[in-house]
Amino acid sequence: MSWKAVLPVVALFLLSTSGCSYLFYPHAKEFTAKAKGATGVETLINLTNMAEATAQKAKGGKGVDQPFDDLHNQFHAIDNSICGVEKSVREQPSYALAVTHNKELKTIFRRLWKYQDDQPQRDQHLDLFVSELQDMRQTLQTLR
């Protein structure tokens, strides 16, 4: 098999595994391990608590400083962990709302990444990110 035939297969594999894996963000796995709870929902609640505290530390900073990098990895840990929730929980209507909150977090974080060097936009987006984390955590608590 030539490399021209293998390259598209490898690219497809990498693109298909980027959603619920730690292939691209290996430090996210470390944060998930620190936040490990008895259930997938407990792990997510712990991750939202951790990310909220880190977002507060990232305020006033600039660029990819340590708190911002940690928040980035915690965000990916949340994004990856939402896939690991038990099937019985995924079937509940509130889980769909938690997935929507996760998508909103993704949108906010993209904007946050864009404004990582610009104050006050960075802090404004961090505040919005924290608010969405709180909403997500409130939804997750109904899934306990």
C-alpha cells in the first residue's frame, strides 16, 4: 500500500478520534483523573468546579499563561468527559441540556482564545465562561 493510500486513512482516523479522546490534549487526561468521581456526572461536576476556580485565576493575565493553559486543558477534559457519562444518564432530557451547555462553552472558549492577549475582552469572556460553567453544573446536579 502506497503512502498516498495510507495518508487519507490516517487523516480520517485522527479527525474521527478528536471528539472523545485525549489524542490532541493529553494533559486533559490528568485533570480528568484529578476530578474522578463515583460516576461520570460526578466527574463532570468536579471538573466544572475546577475550571471555575482556574478561570478566576486566569483573570488579569495575558496570552497562554499557566492558568489559561490549565483552563484550556480543563475545558477539553469537560468536553471529553461528557461522552463518558453512563447510558442511563444520557437518556434523560437534562443530559441534552448539559450537551448544549458544553457546546456553548466551546463557542465561548473559541472567543476567549481569540482575545487571550486583549484586556478587557479576555476577562469579559472569562466571566461569560464561568457563568456558563455554573449553568452546566446546575444542570448536571439534576442528573445525579
